[in-house]
Amino acid sequence: MKKKKIYLTEVVAGHKNMDYQQLYSYVLSEIEKKHLIPIKASGLNGKKPALYNSYWLTEQEKEETDISEELKYKIHPLLDTTYYQKYPKRYQQEKKEILLLSDYLTKSKNCLNTSETINERSFEIFHREKFLDREGGMDLLSRLGISAEDLNFYRTSEPMSYYSRQKQTPQNFLIIENKDTFYSMRRYLINGNQKIFDLKIETLIYGGGKGIYKTFEDYVSFVEPYFADKNNQVYYFGDLDYEGILIYEILAEKYKHNTDIILFVQGYKKMLEKAEIFGIDELPDTKEGQNRNIGEKFFSFFEKDYQEKIRNILELGKYIPQEIVNEADYQKCEK
């Protein structure tokens, strides 16, 4: 093990915040850890309790001392270095990113006045656009006591896909869970039709399954001014299975203070009608792993006989995909 001579006066200078008794306890603990080895020939310092005037400093202790000093005096004060003082080896592993963040806060803190996306801020600070989101960057910030709010960045959702037949208000918005149904309904409306299953629809929104939880934020942020009309009505239409029901119930609850989202009942009734024609036994089996903890809000939109039909399908382990309806079905209902 490599050793370097260090004088007691140097130890004192590096721990000015300690009184003599604290310094004595610290030196004894370092001796026990074999980080410091007393040089007995150097003599005692004449105090009580006494300490030797010089020591051999092992290379490990020197390295940890250097790290401690670096964390205390070279890192921006907004960063909490407590964790890395305790785990200096972890600091060595993450030193590059910590110094980049420290340097950014020192030189470019004013840039935080402007909000940026998570990937934009990540590249700006760490020169890697995915570091914060996918490469452990958020854990690093947590260890340093820094939040997303401190760095003024936000997460993005996939842009909301929608089609508006016209922009007058009030109007009906219809959220579609699946892409194929969105495309077929959009095509139907583009071809000059106004109603689907007897409901006049002006705007279609592609939900993308659970992705709607995030993309619907675009709606409540009013992508275009006509979205903001409080007299607009928002409908939801998705698969008839546990997951599809739960998506609706979570979405309606999450945004209940922004808008009242109701079911496109006509669409679900058409799904049930066609399922009965095909035969319930011919329906696909419910996908494994679905959360079955659904509530009653979804069922409240249906008469009792329809509620029983839906529950029966679910209890049989079957489901009705939204794609059971198609453009030919819309045409038969157009008036």
C-alpha cells in the first residue's frame, strides 16, 4: 500500500470546523481504519489527550480526502453532496455528470428561466439527450437533491392526432381508442358524412389506448381555440374489455374538472349487436394480465339489459374489439 507523510498541522487545517476533542476522536478513528499510521519518532504534540505530530497517510485515505475536498469546495452549492461524501467510489463513477451539472449551474443558471423539454435540458447540461429520461439521470438528480422543477424541464407526450371536420362551436368530440377505427371514421367524415351511428361528429381524437392519459393534456391545454368552448361535448369509444373500460373510467375521473367525458353509447351498442350475430363463443379471449378492477361509471350509461350483456361477455373471458365495426356500419346509420 502506498503511503505519504502528513503532518498533524495539515490534518488540523483540513478540519477547521472541529474542536480539539473532535479532532482527537477523528484521528483515532482514522488510525483504527488504518487510513493513518502514527510516526512515533515524530513525538507527541504536548496536548491532552496527546496526538503524534506526523502520520503515514495511506493512498486510499488520500484519495478519499481529495474527493471530500472536491465535493466541499468545487461543486455548486445548490447540489447536496452528502450522499457522495458517504460513498466516494460512487462519486468517482458519476463525477463527469456531476461536474457537468455543477458547471452548468455556475455558468448558465439563467437558462433555467426558460422551461424546456426533458431531452432538450438533458442535452444542454449533459450533452446526451436521453441521459435524464433513460440513462439514470433522474436518479442522479435525486442523489444531489435536485428536482425537475429546479431544472425547469417537463416531459412530453406523443402529439395528439385529431381530425376536425369544422371548427364552429359548440361541437361533438369523439375519442377513439384504436388506430384503425380512427382512420376509418376519419375517412368517412372526410367523404362528406356528418353522423356516425346517428351522432353528429365534428372532431375525432386518436386515443392510442392508455396513451390518451398524456395526449389528452393537449386537449385540455386547447391546441386550438375552438377546443376551449365549454359547450363542447366529449365522447369516448374503445374496446369492450376490462382494459378499455378502465381506460375510460380513469380518463373521465382524471379530467372531470376540465370536461365531462361521456360514452359513445351508440357505438358500443353496435358492437354488441354485431357480436351477437357472430356468436359470443366466436369472440376472442380476454388478454391475460388485464386489470379487472373496474367501477360502475362505464355501466351507468347503459340500460339494465345491456349491462347484463356486457358483464356476461366479460365473465365468459371474452371481449369485443372496437374493430368489429367498420365503415359499412356507419353508412347504414347515416341519415
